[in-house]
Amino acid sequence: MSLRNSGTRLAMLTKELMLKWRETREFWQDAKSEEFQKKYLDELQGSVDNAVTVIDKLDKLITKIRKDCE
């Protein structure tokens, strides 16, 4: 699996997780669910966004290095 594919897969799986979380929030709406979202899911989303950006940059760099070595 290439880096770009890994980044895309990570983004898709995170999106799926967030969709499931929204479904869960329809039934779990209290202070603990708010705490869970702020403590874990909001941070996760930001971290995944950053990771996908870095993965894309690394993929471009590796592609350039390969071309330069040919």
C-alpha cells in the first residue's frame, strides 16, 4: 500500500468513525458524551487531519526522490 493510499484510507476510516459517532449521539446525549467527544474524538480528528497532510507531503517527497534517482 502506498503512502497516499494509507492517508486516504486513514481519512476514510476516520470519517466513518465520526458518522458512527453522530449516530451514537442520537441516543447518548449527556455530559459524559460531551466529555468523550472533546477528550477523544475532537483531538483524533485534528490529529488525523494533520497526519493525512504529512503523509501527502511525504508521498510527494518520495516520488520526487525516486524521479531524481532515475
